[in-house]
Amino acid sequence: MTKHTGIAIIAPGGRPPDDARLPIGLERLRARGFVVHNYYEPDGAFQRFGGTDDGRLAQLKAALADPAIDVIMAMRGSYGLTRLLPRIDFDALAASGKIVVGFSDVTALHMGLMAKTGAMSYAGPMFAGDFCGDAEDALTMHSFFTCLAGPTHTIVEQVSGNPTVAVDGPVWGGNLAMLVSLLGTPYFPALPLIDGGIVYIEDVNEHPYRIERMLLQLLQAGILGCQRALVIGEVSAYRLSPADQGYDFDAMLAYLRATLPIPVLTGLRFGHSASRVTIPFGAAGRLRSDEQGFSLTLDGYPSLGR
């Protein structure tokens, strides 16, 4: 980063779990060369949110209006962006050229921005979870900052058991529950934008049967059949019960691979875990998989290097 790269911190969804730790993250970003603009005010937090609906929208508008901002990073996910979607000026966001970063609930913003304008964004780290903890995660930081530097970005995962795959296409996806929540709305990209795509998903607190059910919903809605591959990231924090009778993640995966008309890969380090890669949402992707693992090379996305 140059000493003049501006980054805005906004809380468009949930409030941070501990406001007292925010100065730690602000200093870490400054140490990396960013000029930091924090638009979140603890006194403005409302219920579980990083502000009232008006207040959270005002944070985004302020970041958009500031010409010194290059990157807009979400405070955290949780919930809240769905409330704001009808009031977001997606055209202004796309025209600004600012890079929006986040995941989980921020999937709604990635999807809406693509649907309304075709513009890209980053599924990547968030301020509270990744910069304000006891230590920064090496993989998360390396992936984000190399992606941000551009002009290309490659994710390499060493994992066995995946099918042999060689496909190209636009890379899109995110939190699975957020994806299916947008089906049938103006914030789900039309098929011409995502046709022949490489879809990545993650989720937290969702049992494997719910993951299966949501993926079948995407299939039955005509979405998955138009894609070239599905790449599953972290599916975490669920609890099996005696009623499952052997139905677990592996059973779900076997069913998906036998049912979906596209190859299904696992092992993507992306989701609600300590480490996650950054994925430019909407970038041109090149996916190659064999018995040793897979690589996903991304190009044509906005970065600070172009």
C-alpha cells in the first residue's frame, strides 16, 4: 500500500463484539500504510446493528463521498445489509471505483452491486474479526494484500478427494444463506452475468441438511445447472444429533456429487474460520483441480495495481 491509500471502516450490518478493541485494528491498518477513515461511531450503534438503518446507510454514503477513500471495509457481518438494499445507490458505488471488502452478510452487497451494475467487489476480511483480534492471521493477510495489489490473484489449496476439473468462468458466490435469500429479488444477478460461472459457498451454524437443501433450491431455481463448478468453503459450527443416523457432511457431499450436474470441490479456506482467502467477486476465473489439490486464478478485477 502507498502512504496515501485510503480505507474506510463502516458497519453496514452488525455492531462489533467489543468496541474497546477497535483502536488495535486501526493501528494495524495504519502500520500497513493505510490512511484510515472510521465512520462507525459506538454511540450510534442500535440494537444488534452498527447503527440505525439511516445511520448505517449514512456511513456508506460518507465513505462514497470521500475522494480520499480507495477501499471500503465492513466492520463485520452478522445481519443488516438486507434492510438497506433498496436504499443503496449502487450506480454511485460502482462509479466511485472504490473496492468493497467483506463476506458473510456482506454477500448481499456483493450480489446487489453485481446485479444492478455488473461491478465487482472483494469477498475478504472484515475489520473487527480480522484486524482487531489478538493477532492477525498470516494467510488472511497475505491473500488480501496480494489480491489488493493485483493485477492477478491465485488461490492454491492442497486437498485430496476432489474431481479432476479444468474450467473457466466468472467467479461468484458467498454465504449460502444470503445467496438463497436473494433469489427472486432484484439483487440476484441475472443469468447472463453469472452464466458458466464458478460458484463458491460458505456458511456457519447451518447443519449439512440445510446446506443440501439450499443448494437444491439453487439447482431447482435454474442457477446451479448453468454453472461450471461448485467450490465449497468452510461449513462450520453446526451440531449433529442422534436423529441424523449417519447423515453428516460427508454423506451430504456424496449426495451432492451424485445429484448436481456440475463438479463439486471442497477444501477452499474461506468462511467463518480464523483463516480465509480473498476472492474477487465477479472476476474471470480459471479453476484447475487434480488429485493433489486445486488452483483458482483470478483476473480482470479492480485492484490498487490498476
